[in-house]
Amino acid sequence: MDMTEVARQLRQPEGEDGVKMGVQMNKSNRLIYEMTWNFLQMKKEDAILEIGMGNGHFVRELIEKEPSIYYTGIDLSDVMVEEARRENEGITFHCAAAEKMPVEDERFNKVFGINVLYFWDQPAVTLKEIHRVLKPEGELILAIRSKATMQLLPFTDSGFTLYDIETATKLLEENNFSVAEVITAIEPEKLAADGSRLVQLENICIRGVKL
């Protein structure tokens, strides 16, 4: 795949190449998932929505950490939703865009998304929708890789909007979220999601509280 196609498949996996990309993303995202799980600070019977869960590879592992949670996943890719349902029988997954989610108002007390912020064409619209589905004082956890490290990857020139801590924080604060906590971590060097090169990425987790 050329870099434009890699970017397209990362945004919305399709077909056999999309299935393969989902497997590769599982490998490249392991550490940022583990970082985010710890940051979620799950409590008993939390109602949790994940935006962009991909093929659902990590869902069972998340639930095992706190079996009483109510988990729902949503993804734009029908291929990924099909894979997630196959791997996680009995768990609710929706195929839908994050800016128009098929869930009721104030349904969740935590919403999280890992490596999805880059693809929100209208982030204010998406954040308004997340605000709608969160309970009062609910939390939005966004995990991203920093602009400084992501811009070293050739495929991020196509369809990615990159963020640093300051721009991501400002975005949330301008859209009715108070940023309560930010943590960062540098990953060991590893193969990029497209398999093209070795990279060392900086992970950022941001906790926004619904105002």
C-alpha cells in the first residue's frame, strides 16, 4: 500500500487489507492501550464507551480488569465491527460515526478513544456528541501520540490532524470539558503501524471532565 492508502485504512479499515491493518494496529497499540487502561481508573459498574475499538482485540482484556463494567464499542468500519463481534460474543458494538452515535443521552460515565482524535474532521461536533452521551461530570479519556513524533511517519501527511498537549487541551476546554489530568510516556523503539520503519513514539493521555 502507498502512504495515502495506509492512512485511509488506519482511519476506516476496509476489505482484506483492513483486516490485516487491524491486526497490525493491535501490535503497535499494545502499550498505549495499557497506559489508557490504567488512566481510566475503572470502578465497579462503570458504563464505558470506547470510540474506535477496531477489531476488539483488547476488549476482553479490559473487561477482565473490572468484570462488573458495562462496555460498549463503536467504530466507523463495518469490517472492524464484524471482527469485534466475532471475537467478543455478547458485547455490544455499533457501526457508526462518533459524531452521531446511536445511544441515549447521559448513558456513560466514561468515554475513551485511542488514536482516534486525528481523524475527527469536525472535532467540535464529535465532542458535542460525546458530551451528550456522558453523564454529569462524566469523563472523556483521549489517548494520542504527540505531533512531534507522529509527524515523522510518512502516512500522517494524508488525512491526519496532529495534536500536542496544548492544542488537544485547548480543544477540550473550548468544547465544555475541563482538563483534569494529563500524563505522557515514551515508548521503546518499535515498528510503525504500516511496517515501514522503526519509530519511538510519545503517548499522551488526557482526562476531560464534562462541564
